[in-house]
Amino acid sequence: MSNLNILIVEGNNREDSQFFIKVAGASAADNLKNLILKIEPSSNIKIINPGHDEETKNALKNISQYNGIVFTGGAMRLNDMTDIIKKHINFASNCFSKKKKILAICWGLQICSTAAGGRVNPGKKGAHIGIASDVIINSDGQKHFIYKDKKKIFTSPAFNFDEVSELPKDAVLLSSDKVNNVMGVSFNAGNSEIIGLQYHPDYEYSQMLKLIDGRKDRLFKNKNFLNEEEYESHISYIKSENDLLNFTDRTCEVRNWLNYIKS
């Protein structure tokens, strides 16, 4: 195969994208684009936002030209079910009608799971605030291409308050941690093959620390941290994990997926 053609689906609305650009240095879609180009420099990448009707119309019209589709993370909460969120779900459903290979990250996993008949709810065991600790790859995950060369137990950048509470029909769970049962999953919907990750191989811990800082008031208001000491302890923990994680280990799943859509 020659150069990869990839469609990236931005998971944020305009306001949240501006926040990501300000604190993390790039929108969710541009951040993922930058990572893909590091791994596959000759890729041709198109970014669209499902909140913009003309962009989704053109993307669906030209969908056959893409080797793969990536749904990014984002800051919206699915159960708010705003008109924009409904557009995200509808776009995913329309993608499923085509024969596509899809990588769905964080918010992207939640959107694709909902579009495929699953359910998303606030996490019963809390949230991932910048980090997911000791994610365990199960026996099905160890056989799946997405986890080729990945440690069986790993820690990763992550940021989510909601979780997939009910998987789509015939989905295969690949990994879990103590906060969310669904951390990695594979399922088919319509004619498409979806790989979902609740954590972020596309973000660095340094970016997560900036997102945490930018959301600090909200995190305290929502009682994710009860006091400054607890907050600082969490920040120190993420910084210590940053020293242990390298680019190759962090981005393993994205690299495996890109290799898969090349085949």
C-alpha cells in the first residue's frame, strides 16, 4: 500500500477545542494528527468535526478513499445528549454502514459504543484524572493485534469521568483496570471493525498535567480532590510515571493499528 489516507474525527466542540489548544498545545484532532505523522510521515490526513454539517456531508461522500477513521477524545459528556452529541453519534452510525477500520479513543470509544447499541454512564468507581494505573490486558487482549508488544499490565495517560457501562452486542473486552472495566474493546458494527481504547496513547503526561491544571477549579468543585494535599500528591504521582514511560511504549496501540490498516 502507498500512503495512508486517514480521516480524524474531532471529539470536541468549538469551545472545548479552544481550551485544548490553549492548555495542551493542540486540538484533540491535531494532537492525534501530529502523532500519526511521527509514526507514518507520508500519511494524508483529513480532519472533520461532526458538529459541522457540511464537513460530515463531504466526509461521507468521500468515505471510500480513507484506509481508516480515528475518533478522538473530547470533553463533552455523552449523557448530556445535546444536539452536537447527537450529530457525533449519527456520524459514527453512518460510518458503520461502510466497510471501515475504526480506532476510537476515549470519547470516541463512548460515541462509537453508543452508536453500536451500547451504553455510557458516569463511572461508578470514579474517574481517570490524567492517568490510568495498572491496566490489565486479558487473555483475549493478549491475542489481539492492537496489543502486540504491549506490556500485559501498563499505566497510561487517561482522562475520563464516564465509562462504557454496557458493551455493544458481541463485543470482545480486551483490557480493564480498577476504575473502568472497559479500557480496551473490539467490536463490529454494520460493516465496520472498531477498536476502542478508554485511555490516551495519543497524549503525553505533560499535556495531561496541563489539562488538570486548567480544570483544577472544576475538579475541586466536583470533589475529585478533597484538598490541596491530595491534589499535589496526585500530580507528583503522574510526574513520577512520566519518567517511566517512553514514546514507543505509550503509542504502541496507534502504531499497531496503523500497521493493521496498511495490510
